[in-house]
Amino acid sequence: MLKASRAGHGDPLFSFVVVADTHINEQDGVSSSPFPRSRLANDRARHVFQEIAAMEPAPKFVVHLGDIVNPVPSLPTFQDAVARYREITAPVTIPVHLVPGNHDVGDKRVEWMPAGQVCEAYLQTYREAFGRDYFAFQERGIRFIVVNSLLLNSGLPDEATQQAWLEQQVAEAIADGQRVFLFMHYPPYIYSSAERGNYDNIDEPARSWLLSLIRKPGVEAIFAGHVHNFWYDRIGDAEFYTLPSTAFMRHDFTEFYRVAPGVEFGRADVEKFGYFVVDVFPQGHVAYSVRTMGAQAKAGEPPASPQLRHLAHPKTSSFDCVGVELRHPWAESMQITATGGVQEFGRKWARNDYPLLALWEMGVRLSKVTDLDVLEEESRSRMRLLARLGHSHIVTVLGGPKAALLAADTGDCGVAAYEVNTTLDAFLRQRDALRKLRHDTGTGIYFSRIHAFDDSHYDGKHFSHFIKAGFTLDDLEQRQETVAQWREDGYIDGVTVRIETDQPLVPAARRLAAFVRNSGCKVLASLKTSGPSLATEQADDRGMVAKTAQAMILSKASPHIRYVFDTFMDVDRGYFPRHGFIDRRFDLRPAAHAFTTLAALFSQETLLELTDDPAASDGMLCFTAHGQPYLLLCLDAPRALESLAREQAQSIVHDLVTGRRDTASGHAEAFKARLPDQDAQLQVLLIRRA
């Protein structure tokens, strides 16, 4: 695995893996679940543990968050499932620490629960099969505590015993100055610590007791499973993660989608299956999401060759000057419908954290948000969480920041600048107020000029109603002296410049860099992803990958230019429909994977130096990183193949569309085999020159 690493961040002390809800069946290809794809759980778990066994360097240990097996302890197939678990995890030579789940020891004790509830007999069955159901261990002076969440509120004798033991463990850790990581199956809550009890959380009174322990100093992280979906929050200073499953989704939460769910009504949305790899540093940790995409490994077959994975996270990425515009609600909460099963009695609140997960996986550290995100407490609190990870926000406003916006508590929300969208005349009327705002708050100001009407609205046949905001390159160069004077007078820090989809980005960036040098102004480059017509979809994923790669490289060549793509999520209704980095099920598009790859490859670099190559043509971007030469190719297949032929055979090629990595010679051979089928397809190749 290749992980993003900021310069000076240092190496981790060690890593560990967290897996949740494997639901291993008694035999491969069978399941007591009526959903057919539940029969694949064993093969999916086998793939995960084979992948863990092949990790280099090896993690120190694995923690399984429960629902290890699918048959509950009362079923005669339970012991067979335990045997399958042992076979599946056999390749893993590091310790695997197990957390009991409700499928392993029985459901939590509530009167309406339809399945067998936790009891002394089930606990004994678990202990005989898997060992202790709550315990602690240490690694490098850090205390890791496994909690049996099914004991909480159970009334069983072991509830009080575990409670006293856990209080002692946390107290000892605090006294010794140790950091604490907690692992449990049931999350304390999924939306709010004040939510009512349901199938997916820990009920009162144990919840409040547990949260009071988590809020104590030194508790650094909590990992929970059970709900088969991702959530993130903070409890005091502790980071709280709820993990996806490797086997299936809890598909009642596909209510978040703005389109119909996929296979098995969303239960088999394999794009969300996965596990976590956690790097532990002398100060803090980084939890990387690893999506398995539902990959499978069959019993008796040799493991697949390990594939290089690129992992990124805002904590370790250093791409501060390239980001996305969050046009859609990105911290949206809603009531999840009671569809039956174990969720029969009323709706429950949940927040959609999948946009957040995608931002994390890409390593995004910059976003443009609306003033509504600042004004509403829930989204503002999420901005605050992101800011603690190193994320910055540019708040875009119409006309200028209003009194209510300025009164909002944004001190720790990561607001780096306001983008003021207004006409030139209106800007001139309010420039003194903007200067005062800059002086009083220390927050930057970008002026984004609104073009009330220009020739682009009418093509001689059709008139289109749309707002055009941001200076054009020509307009910017014509007004360079005026804009420089605005900056000198303290009205602004910079301006927003719109770069249309059909404008080549590299030559545009060179013009922007010249403007920055000559004017002393900063630039916010708004990268448009829509087509020329508001009625036509722009769905060129390869073109989006190319522009993503170019923007990321260019962002490290000129630190006074910020690049922001004008949508993060697909726009699939309304005007200017277009692809973004994630679709309406919040699954990653190719451009998101390319962003992750480049964040992993170049986060150690503070500067990338653009270079000239006499052989370079349009579609080529040459640069160096610490003296190592690179070439980014954005060409059609025949021209890309010609360029590959000129490279040394052992140069390393990253295909940023497919994720494939090979030598130049190997990639060229594979390329030839696919011609002429992909002649017209844009190829986006990053070459590390030998």
C-alpha cells in the first residue's frame, strides 16, 4: 500500500487493520439469509484476509468488530461457521483480536427483538469458540480495549463485572499517560448521543455511562460495526468511526440515495464494502478506508497477486490548493424509513457521511461551500470536524457576506476565504466594507465578477438563461493593473477566474501564473465541468481524469493559484448535467481514484517544478519532483503509444483511468493488444521516467 504522507509528517509507529461484519457462513456458497448474494460472504471474507496476509509491511494486528459468523449460537450450524472462520483467516500470521457481535453472542436485550438474545449459554458458546469476550492489550505503550457491547443493559452478571473492569482500564491508562483505542460491535449512537434507542445503537442508561468514559482524556478513537455503513463523529476529543461490512450493506440506509438502489435493493452495493487500515503515529492516527468492491477469493485457489493500493487522507495529503465545490448537500440528515424486519417501529435519524468518506479517500483538503453551510448549525459542525483534520473552506456568497453570516461562529470552521460574487458596479460600491471585513477577520476575499449579460448567452439561434460568474482570462489580462490596485488598496486578496471545460488547462494555467507574478494577486480558478449547453450532459470521465491530474500537478507548481472543480457530485437533473467525482449513490468515479493516486504519490512534495521538453506537444505536461522527471500524457491512444515508445523500457507508468501500474514496455504491449478498439479514447498516463 502506498499512502499519502505530508513532508515532515514522519513514519507511523505501526499499523493495524479493522474489519467488521464478515458474516461467515457454515459453508461456502450457502447462507440462511434469503438474499442470494449473502452466499458470497465467505469468499469476500477470504479475499480480505488474503489481502491482509500479503500486506507489506505487515500490520501489527487485526481487530474484527463482530458478527464474525452469520449463524447465531442457537443454530446447529454455528460451530461449522466457526470452523470456516478459522480456515479463512489461516493465512494471517499476525494476531486477530475478536469483538463479539450480535450474531456471535445473541442480540441486545429488548423485549421486541425477534432473534435469540444474549444470555449466559450463548456467551459460554462464544468463549469456547473464540476466547474472551472483553479484554485489553497493549502495543508500543498504547492501550487497546475490546468491549462486549451486548452485555450493556443486559442485566447479566457479567455486565457489572465488565463495567467495573472497563472503568479501571481507562483510569489506569489515564494515570499512566497512555492513549486508548476502544473497539465494540454496537455503536453508542449513529446520529446523535440523544437519539432514542433502536436496533442500531446502545440503549440508555449504558449509553450515557459509556460516553462519559469515552470523553475522558487520553481516549483517542472508537471503532464500531453492526450497521454495515460508514459514519464519523467526535466524542469529546476521541474520533468515532463506524465501519462498513465486507459482506453486505444494511440497505435501509440506501434511503440516502437520490437514485434507485442497485443490486438486491442496495444490499449488494459492493462499492461500499470494505475495511480500514489505521496508521498510529507518535501523535494521533490516520484511518484509511479500503474499498474491496466485493472482491472474492475461492477456497483452494491460489491468492491473487497483490495489487498496489494508493491511499490518501486529509491528515496526510498536502494538496492544499486543489479541491471541489460542494454544490449538493454534503452533510445531510434524514429520517430512515421503517421498512420492516428489525426496524418496524418508527423512523430513525441518520446522517449521510458517504460524501465525507469520498473526500477523505481522495485526500481533499479544500472545498468551496455555500453560505447556507455556515448558517446552519449541523453543516457548520461538520465543517468544524473537517477543519480539525486540516481541511479549509472557501465560502461563496452572492453580493457579499451578510450580517447573519458574519455573526455565525466560524472561528474553528476552517474558513480560509469568502468568494464574493457580484457585478463590477456592486463591487465598487461595497469595496470599503470588504476591506474592513478583511482587516477585522483576517479572512481572505476573492472577487468573482458576475457577467450580467454577454454574447455567450445567445448563439444566434438559442438564448440560454444562466449566470456567468468569474473573470475570463481575457478580461483578467485587460484589467490586470486595476485588479492589482484593488489588492494594493486592501479590498481583495485575489479574483475568481472561470476556466471552461473546453479550455486547455495547462496554457490557461501559464497565463494565470503570469498574472499572479505581475499583479501580486491570488487566483481562485473555477474549473467548469459542464458542457457548452445547459441542456446537454457532460459525461466525459476520461476528460475529467485528465483535468484532475493536470490541476493537481499545477496546484503544486504555483501556490498562489487555487483550483476548484465546480462540482463534487454528479449533477443529473436541472441545468448543465455533468459528471463529478462521485455519482448519486456516492460511489467514486474515475476522477476520484486519480485524485487519490496523485495525493498518495506526491504529498511528500511541497513543490513540483514544471519543465520544458522540446519533444513535448499539446497534451503533455513535464515536471520534476525532487529532481525526478515525470511526464503526464493526456492523448488519444495512437499518440500515447507513440510517446510510450520513446520512453525507456523501465519507466513506470500509472494509468490514471484504470489504475493499472506497469513498466513503459509492459504498458505498451498491453496497449497494442487493445488497439484499435480504443483509438479514439483519451489516455491519461503518468510516467515516472527512468
